[in-house]
Amino acid sequence: MTDTAALLLLPRLRVQNANAIPGPLSWGFPAPSAFLGFTDALQRQLRGRFDVDLVLGGCGIVCHRFAPHVARPAGRYHRVFRLTRNPYYAGWKRGFSEDKPATLVEEGRAHLEVSLVVEVRTELHEDERPDLLEVLPDLLGAMRLAGGSLLPPHPRAVQDKRYTPQWFEWYDSASDNEDAFRGLRRYLLPGFALVERSDLLAARLAELQAERLDASALDALLDLCRLNIDPVGPDPNDPDHTLWQIRARAGWLVPLPIGYAALSPLYAPGTVRRTRDAITPFRFCESLYGLGEWVSPHRMRDSAQLLWQREASPEAGIYRCTNRYADCPPISAN
């Protein structure tokens, strides 16, 4: 974190119709890659407005509200997505109307309210910071986050600075940075921050492999994220029956898509048809899953616990998002 010059807080961003299917195995909150991609897009927008070659780094994700578009059919226990036909009739694009309705496109959507903490790696003069904070609401209104549309600023933004972008200077002293981060955390409450818990996944995998040698990381991931009901012993009132108890979890753990793993070699630009452009190398990939946890920001003592960073290893074929929450112990509940 030595290259951090400041932290830019984007509070209470309201997102409409964000993508709720971040990976092939799970649905719910968007993946960290969606927010890091938003940071890259914001960096390009700011470079077009200012002469400074502004560089943005990691991104911290705090969720205040999550409302998925789901419904529970009558007599069922599972939930289904609320899907729409766009357009409603199949012949709409061909210039005439048909009685045949268009097919449903399987997509999951959700409404979000999130606060983002963006790492700034470029020194910005004090005279330029007010201009940047003033232009941010207009820039954000024309952008998309996780496939969803950003709504206008919060109605309280005019009277309450907690709903407007804030600039937090970063220092060379660790104690000064702790004080600055302590002040930033107040703007993130109430809410829950998304962090990575690869340490819990590795520990659970070791426990399963001690019981069963063929246990895989997927078995450990499913064991941590699902609802487990274990037997605790015979019923004292009825010895013929067994008492069952829900296994306590280590925290609010969720399966999390954290990047991509290569399925093919890296092809030269222009050699694969129908790619995005002819100047970028291309590679076929699959989703890479890990373990995430929702924690309260007041449990954090360092910005490194909050920020997600990019990590790429083209030789190994790994492109993933990383978080250092497990490297620093959280603040005790006591």
C-alpha cells in the first residue's frame, strides 16, 4: 500500500438492474471484477476531463441494500427470477407485429445501494481536488456498474455530505493512516464489506482431506456455504430418536467468483475471429471461484483489508481479484 496517494469515497451509489448472475455456479451480489472494471472505466473518464494522468488502483465494496428480482411460486420453496420479454412480440424488430411472443432471455437482475472506496495512486494538487469531486456526480450518472444503471445522486446529497464523494488524504505514517481510515469507516455504516477468506477455505479443505483423501476444494467450498444439519446425540426424552442441530458458521460466508482461469493458450491479436478488437491478445477462460465473507467495516483496521486488487499471471493462466483481509486480524468483537 506504499503507492497509495489517497482514497476516494463514492458513497451510496444506487444501481438499478445490476447483473445478479456473476458466475455459472451461483447467483446474488455481483463479482468483484465488475467493480474493478467500473474503476477502470472511471479512470478513463477522469483522464478525459483532467490533464493529470490519474491512476486508480483497488476498490473496496460495501453493500447497504440488495434487492434481487426474484419471486417464490405458490406451493414452492425455491425462488425464481422475474423475467421479461424484450421486446414482447417476436416481429417487432422486423417492422411488423406478430401474435407470437418473443422468447424469454434468462437473466437475473437486482437493485443495489453500495459505497465504493477507490484507491488513488496519483498525487493530486489541493486546488484540483474540489474540481474532481464536483464533476464526479455528472460522470457517474452516465456510467454503468455491474451491468446496471446508476440513478441520480441521493436526495440527501444536497444537505448531507455523507452522500457526496469524499477525498481522504493518505500519509507515510501508519498511525496517521489508521486515523484517516477510522474516519472513513463512519461513512460506510450501516453496511457490510465484501472480503476474501481463502484462509478459511484452505483450513476446511485440510480438515476434509484428513477425513477423506479425495476431498477437493469444491467440496470445502460447498461445505462452508451450504446449510449443514448434524446429529448431536440421542434425545434424552426418547432414546429411539436423534437430536439434530444446525452447524454454526465462522461468519457470513458466500461462494464468490474471483476471476478467471485459462482454458487455452494466449493467442496473438487478430488470430481469433469475432473478438472485441484486433489489437488485444485473446484467451478462452472459465470462472474461478473462491470464498467470500460479509463483514462490518468497523471490524477493519487497515484499508488493505477492504480493497480488492487485480492480480494476473499470464504464464500460469490465472487472472483474479485478491483481497488482504486474512493477512491482518480483524478488530475483536470485545
